[in-house]
Amino acid sequence: MDIQKASRLQILTGWKEIANYLRKGVRTVQRYERELELPVHRPAGKSLAAVVALQTELDNWVSKSPRRVDSRPHSRALLDTRTNKLKADFLQIDSEIALTFSAIALRATNQEKKRRTIRTARKAYDTITRLRESTDLSTADSKKLEANLKRLKSELESLGQSF
């Protein structure tokens, strides 16, 4: 890089300087980086909080961005990812709860209690199998859920449920 070009490079250091340059709040600028690919750089070996930006890159980013920043498409994708994660967590927890109910039913001597716990475990099984079709599971989560469902189905069959 020649000396003239280097002298024209204006480097902004830190979120506050970048935010002031863009005339936005620090949190807004951080959101722009996260959701809209604001061009900031993290010096090697520094924490995630340390950032620098080149004025020319910021100017180019602003000129190429729509006049009104609309982060809904990315926010929607982020929301979908979070929703999927919650669904995956729910399926896992619900399968464990259903197994607990089936274990209670297996030990129950009171017929009414046995009937209620079987019904609850079966509803959970049906809900889990329906919801897992629309949920992206990691390989590990999928294996664990399948093992729980296999065990639950076996216990429910031993309690007289047909599938």
C-alpha cells in the first residue's frame, strides 16, 4: 500500500467511534453488524468487544444499504432458528416427562391413576411424533429422541396401548 493511500485510510476504533461516525447508538450499530453485515474488524488476539472499522468501508456499506434499514428478513430467520431450537428442546423434555408417566403407570396399583398416566404418556408420544416432523434436530438430539420414543412405545405397548 502506498503512503498516500495509507494516509487516506481513516480507522475508527471501538463501538462508540463507529456509532458516532454513523450517527447511531452503539447497540444499533452492534445490531447492524450482527444482522446486516456492517463491516467491522476484530484485531487478532483481541476480545470480541474490540472492534475497528474503516471509514471507506462504512461509507460503501451505507451507500449500498437501503435508505430505511429493514432487518425483518434476517430477524425472521433468527426467530425461526430460535423457535426450532425451542421445539427441539421441548421434544426432548416432553419425551422424558412421558417416560416418567409411563413408569408411574407401570407401578400404579390404583386403576384410575394408571389410566390417567397412560393417557398422558400416550398424548405426549403422539404430540412428539407429530411435532418432530417439522423440527430440525441435530444428529445427537435425533438419536436421543428416537431412543426415548422407542422406549416409551415399548412401555406403552406393555400397558396395553396399540400403535
